[in-house]
Amino acid sequence: MQKIDLIEEKNWTSFLLIDDDKLLALCKVDYFLSSKPGGQHRDKKASSVRLTLKNTRIVVSASENRSLNKNIKIALKKLRIEVTCQLRSKIDLNSFILIFKLDEVFDSTGLIINRKLLYSAGNKNYLPLCAFILDYLHNDKWGISAFSKKFGISNTNIVSFLSKEKRLIIWVNQERVKNGMNLLK
């Protein structure tokens, strides 16, 4: 699949599969000098980075570190999280399981094994699984009960799973408020 095809086909979940260099190629990259204190020890080189995902409104920046390379890594992680939050893909559980090799999460009937989502936020399949959950929640107007019933897990487990990455639970709660629902805690 060509890199630009991901944008044209709106196959957003695939952004979570591509490596950093390919994802960076899909972005407009700006370098800038951050406005941090420091006097004579202040950064003198533009080590902060802003990434704008082409053909979307997603913009992230990173200036946490004095190293440009580390800030690029941080910005790419933020970008993947924003793609997970903001862009929706079609839901097809079987394709999803195949693409991300998630047969260790879902059993043959489509239920979640051991009735728990156990990935840490550092697991390579954490964000794809979150993207799948958010796609499903989006189609159900951000209610989590239908998801928990369909996949055989508790509402609490879904909330704690999404809460591993703070931005995800904030996004879900913003969408729930727009739909007149209570915040998840």
C-alpha cells in the first residue's frame, strides 16, 4: 500500500502500523525554538518540533526535551494518539484481528479472552486496540455498555484500559459530554 493511500482511503488505523520515518513523511514538519527559561544555558538551536498530518487538522508539537530527535519521537507518539482519538475507521473485527495479529486478545467467537484487556500503554498493539474501541464507541454514540456486552468485558476494564493514556480518556469524555452523557472515571 502506498503511503498516500492511507490518507485517501481514510484507513486511519493503518497509521498505527507504519514506522516512524514513513509517518514523518506524511507530515509537514516545523522546527522551532521553544520559549523556556534558562538564561545562558537556554537552548540556542531549534530543538522543538511541530507535526501537521497532511490532509487533516491534526497538529502536535513536542518541546519537552533539549534533543531534537527525542522531541520528534515524542511528537510521533502524540500524533499516533491523536490519530487514535480523532480519526475513525470502518469496524471489521476479523480484519482487525488479522492485521494486528490480535488472536491473543480475541477468541474465535469474538469475545475478549479472560474477559480483560491487559495490554500496557507501551505495548505495540495498545493504540490499535484503543482505536478499535473508539471506532466502536463512536458508532454507539460513545456509550460503553454495548461494547462491554458484545466483547464480554466490564465497563470498568474498558475505562481503566483507555485511561492508561490520559489523552484517550479525555477524548472519550469530551465526546460523551457532546452526546449528553456522564464522564467516565
